[in-house]
Amino acid sequence: MTRTPASSLIAVDVGNTRVKLGEFALPLSGDLPLPVRTGAFGAEWTGTDLDGWLAGDANRYTWTISSVNRPSSDRLLAWLAERGARQVRVLGHRDLPVAVEVQVPEEVGLDRLVDVVAANRLRAAGEPAIVIDHGSAITVNLISAAGAFVGGAILPGVRLAARALHDFTDKLPYVDVREVPTGRGTDTEGSICFGLYWGAVGAAREVVARLTPESPHAAIFVTGGGGADLAALLAESGERPTLYVQHLTLSGIACSAPLLAAKEAT
């Protein structure tokens, strides 16, 4: 049966707390293709949620999925099968156009690697760079001058740290840190907000400095739910070019899709 070429690609980032989707026009264009529309759903998403966002036939699209949450991605694949989607691909570590130069490449989260794929489209040729993804966890990922992923750091995101303070102490409340604290804490909740937020910013700055001691002007690309504020704060010193890229992960998935499609065609 002849397969009708899809006019759009749906890139899906299946994370630990959210599922994010982005529609990209085909063929992909630009140094870094950007989604024409996006959607995001919590971990308890339903088929009705996705039906409402898709608003059409799932088989009209080609789907490329990156996942760090197997139960959630299994649910997504079942949903796609129920709706008759036939052009569905799931990314694996060997499907990405990036060298992974660490001890166990297969253990690196795919979300970190697709971020590097996208950042390689943006960084200056021959220069190292750093990608910071500020989500449930904060990952700081180093890209070599040759474009390889060479390691980095993982630390708790602000909300994850807030949950740990509450869950593993007797009296500390859970505080949902949604805004940049402007003053020192004068009560328990304010102290938690101040400590968690500025502690995360300080940790990111320190990790960045230690990752690139020989390249103090390496560019920084920031993404994730808390990325916009973090990027602005990191850019204050003016020493490193810092760019917030809202949909870096989805764009990295889209950039990886042609390689996987070509591999399947051979």
C-alpha cells in the first residue's frame, strides 16, 4: 500500500511529569525548525486531552517520540494505535545525530541528548557550549567544540527540592515557588522560596563555571519551564552569550526525525 506523505511532523517529548507535543511543517526548514503549535499535558493525561489538541486524524501526521518515562510512552503508543496512526517512530540512543562521549552512552536521558542536537544547530562552529534544561530536574549539559555530548550535571529542580523538604521533614510546608523571590525570607515559607530559588541559580552558575574553565565565554542555551527567568539571570554578567529557547527539546526531536526515517527506509 502506498503511504501518503505527511504534511506535518508531531514531535513528542514524554517526560516524568508532562507530555509536550509540537507540530512542525514538513519539510523542515531553517537552522533550527520551530513548532507551528504546541501542547502540554500533565502526567495523568487522557486520550480526550490529546484528541482535543490534535483535532483531526492522527494518521495525517508522522510522529516522532522521545521518552524518559516508559509507562507514559506506552500509553501514548496505545493511544496512537487505537487511532490508526501508522507513521510512528520512537527515538533511541543510536538514532540521534550526536556523538555521546561518556562512560555509558545508553544511560544518558534522551531529553538531554535531543537538547544537544538542537543546540548544535545554534552554537558557533568549533566552539563548546552548554545547555541547561530547567524542569523537574535541572540538567547542565556540556557540548564539546566538535559537537559531542561529553557529560555535565543533574540536580533537583526547584519544585522537586520543595517537595523533598516537605516530604522528609516534620514541619516544613510545601511551597510552590512560582516567582523570583525579591527579598530575603522573613518567615518559613519565604525562607524556603529564597533558599530554593537562589540556591538553584547559584548551583547552575557554579556548575557552568566548573564545566568550562578553559572556555569562559562558551555560549549557554537555556530551556524548560523555569528557563526564561534563569536565562535572564545568567545573562546579567554579560560574560557569556545566553539564549533562552522555549521549545529546544521539541526542535531537537524534530531535527532527529529525518535520520531515523532514513535508517528505517534502508
